[in-house]
Amino acid sequence: MKLVQLAYLLLAIIGAVGTWWFNLQMDDLSGFFAQVWDTPLSSSLGVDLVVVVLAFYVLMATEGRRQEMPTALLVFLGVLAWLVAVACALPLFLLFRERAIEQRG
């Protein structure tokens, strides 16, 4: 595994563990999305996150097709962005993209 691929893998792990470390400290995860919009600061971060996820979807759709990545993988990563964290799914996408480039090149 190349250094850049290892970096993406480590970032994906940090993104998953880091976000869920704090998520699991919440008393009730059912109010997670409602709490995002509770304050101006959290609303700002919520809008930021939604835009990043949408940009991630555009990137996955265009670059995923360009690199001939499996559709099932792209769907999995898209779902992972919401169920785990975009901080996990985006680095994983970049890891798989690097591997696809390496295989084609």
C-alpha cells in the first residue's frame, strides 16, 4: 500500500472513530439531526456538512464513473457518509480512487 493510500485509510479510521466517540456520548441519538439546528453555530456546521456531503456525491458520481469504480461501492460509500461520517466515507473513496488509478495505470 502506497503512503497516500495509507494516509487515506488512517484518515477514514480517525473520521469514523472521532465522530462516533462524540456521538456515543449523547444520551439520545434520536435527536441528533434536530440538535444540529439548535444554535447558529451548530446550524452553520450543519449547512457546511450537508454541502460537503452533496459535493462528495457529485465527486463520487463523476470520478467514480471516470475510474470505472463499481456502482455498489459508490452507493455503499454514499450511505456510509450518513450512517458513519463523511469524515470516514470521503477518505475511503479517495483510497479506492487511488487504487483504481493504480490498477488502470
